[in-house]
Amino acid sequence: MSDQVSKKYVKAILSEFKNEELDYVISTLNDIKSAFFIEKFNYVVTSPMLNNSQKAAFILSLVDNPNSKFINFIKLLSENKRLTIIPSIAKELNHANAISKKIYKGVVYTKFNLLDEQKKLLEDSFSKKFNAKVVFDFYTNDFNGIKISIPDLGAEINFSIDRLKDMMSEYILKAI
């Protein structure tokens, strides 16, 4: 539910803010989003003892030189009792901004630690393939092979050494 509401706010932000203003809103919302990891901050934002304007003023006190549009945006969220969806709005806004700039995030899972040159080669190869900038997060786990996933592009590549061994054994047995 909050994702649907967040997407509506993101759509409004993207239509109202352009270029430097949009970058300012994104960075400011990311800063505010990080404050939601603090328990006392959440207590203040959700406290029934404070009215909406006090909560908005509290959040705006964290922002350096907010412009009038941003102030109105925070006040609007506060009036609609939606300050708690700021992290979701920030996430959706980052996602929408990355897509508009053709920057896609992917994940690589492998059992082995890849060298920096290999990581760069993977990013460059996928960037060239999809005609966009692809940035990967690399994770090591128990998977005996490599799994690459880029959800926004609908791309997933999976190579398993165990599966390759099974297929080779099956092929050899069929050939006999």
C-alpha cells in the first residue's frame, strides 16, 4: 500500500522538480531517510503528542536551506500523516532517477572473490550489451558458480558448475 502511495508522490516530485532541484530533493530525502534508522527520531515522527506542523518543523530542522517547494512537500506529507513513508519515497525516487539516467543496479553472487579487473570487465560488458550504465553489487555465498541479476532490465544469468558436471555426465552416459 505505501509503495503505491510513494509512487504517486514520486510522480509528482518528478513533474515538479527538474535538474538541480531534483538532485537536491533526492539527496535531502536520502539524508532524512537515514534518520529513520534512529529509534528516537521514529518516536518523534509517530508521536501522537505532537501535531502535524510540529512534526514537519522537526523534519525541516534537519535540512539545510530548504526551498519553498520542499517545505511545502514536507508540510503536505505531514498534513496527510504520511511522514513515515519518506524512506519509501526516497527509495522509489532513487530508482526512478537511476532509470531516467539509464543507470541500472545489478547483483552478482559467486562462491569466489572476483578481482577488481573482473568486476570492472563484468560491468563494462553488461553496460555495452544493454547500452546503459550497469553497476553491480558483489556478494560471496555458497553457490558453486556465478549468478548475475539485473531486475530492472529483466536479465538474469546463471552458470552452475554442479549443473555443468551433471550435464556432462548425462551426455557421456547417453553416448555410451
